[in-house]
Amino acid sequence: MRAIFLVDNGSLRPQATLNLRRVAALLSELIGETVQAASLLHSNKIPAEKVEGIPATTLGPAAERSAEQGATEIVVLPFFFGPSKALTGYLPERMATLQERFPHVKVRVAQPLVDEFGDNDLRLAHLLADNVRDKLQPGTKPHVALVDHGSPIPEVTAVRNRLTGQLSVLLGEEVACVAAASMERREGEEYRFNEPLLENLLASPEFSSGPVILAMLFLSPGRHAGEGGDIAEISAAAEQQHPGLSVTTTRLVGEHQGIVDILHSRLRQALDDQRFLLDIPAIT
């Protein structure tokens, strides 16, 4: 018996848990097998009444409950764009703790949404392009910024940059240009790879006037990408400073129906390939 978990990093915002559950339910329907929603951290602190009366759960306790109930295989499907430290550091440590208690339980960890070592999969870029086209106005050629949170891991930022190039090709002459930006970055020269920051990009000559569309490289609403969140505050401040600027944000990637198809592919890949067993050194 196996238990499948769709796993995000976790948020204290109820909307993030509700979106994770929604996507897990759609994937469950597609594969005909239950996919449970769980976070690595934080979400268990959300009051149950704010998430439809069902307490949000974190992966560690949820996986252990599944093992106690007879699961012999735990499958972790990351709701992440790239190899975040939460996936490469915290997750293996937490699953090692599980396997200490339940040594017979196998753990598989699928690739994140963008598989940097796989084929040139354009599906995520197509979702981003769909979201931008939803915001295009007739007769305009806006500048587009593909915005992520910003990461201390260069490989995660490389995912954003790769998607920026793909999005630029897909949108072509429909827009003036496509640039990458981070919402925030850590201090220090060693994190300069996150540049430009969104606030600085919106102050640049190309982006400080006319229509700008922010292609949101976020999966679920929260304190950064949700209503009244950090992105909204940065955009409002830029519009106030530059009266000719008009910023529009797309819906989030994780709100696009097509995300389920990508997750399904990652799940099948993990189930079909022994390299995704967590205790095999080849995937560490």
C-alpha cells in the first residue's frame, strides 16, 4: 500500500493550504488514487476553521500516520518549481526520521515541476504564456516581468531564468520584452544572482512607464503573492512613484488547470524509475 503526498513548503495563509488541497483533489481524480495535501512546515498552525474545518497537516506526522496505518511506500510529489533547500535538505532529513521508525517503508521523492536534467519541457512556460495573454489588452505591447520570490540557491534562480527565456520565445512579438525579477534577495554579493529586484526593474527606463504585466512565478496565494501581499505593495509603490506606469499581475501558476498534467508526469516518472527511491545515493 502506498500513500501519495502533494507537498509545498508551507504557509500561515489559509489560501495556500486551500489551493494545495484543490490541486491534490484534481490530481486524485485524474489518477484514480488519493493524493493527500501536506506542507513541509508552518501550515499546521493555521486554525482549522480557516481551512474549512479540516486541520492542515505537515508531511512528517502525516507520513508517519500513513505508515502506522499500513503504508509500505510514501511518495512525495513536490509542489515546487526547482531544487529548493527545503527539498534537498529538510525533506531527506525528515524522511530519514520516518524510516528510522518504519525501516520497511520506502520513500520516493519526485522531481520538482521543472526538471533541469530532463527533456526541454515547455508546458510550464506555456502556462505562464496563457496567464500573460489573459491580461493582454488589444493594441498594446506591454513589458513583461517574470517574478519569483528570490532564492539563496542559484539552481532555483536558474529555473526562473530558463523559464524567462522560454516565455520570451513563446510570447514573441505579442509583447515588448520579457525580463526576470526577484521579489527579494538576501544581503551580500554572493546572492547577486537574484538581481534585478522587482522594485528596481520597475524603476528602470524600460519598465517605469506604460503597461507592465507581472507573470507570477508563484504556486499558491500567500503573504507574498496573495491579495494585499508583498508583490501588490511593491507594484503600488512603483505606480505611485511613476505616474505613467500601470502594473497588472497574472494569476498564479498553481491556479492554472494545466499544472495537474505536469504533476502527473512527475508522479509517473517517480513511480517508474528506481532512482527516485530516497535511500539510493544516485538522487542525493
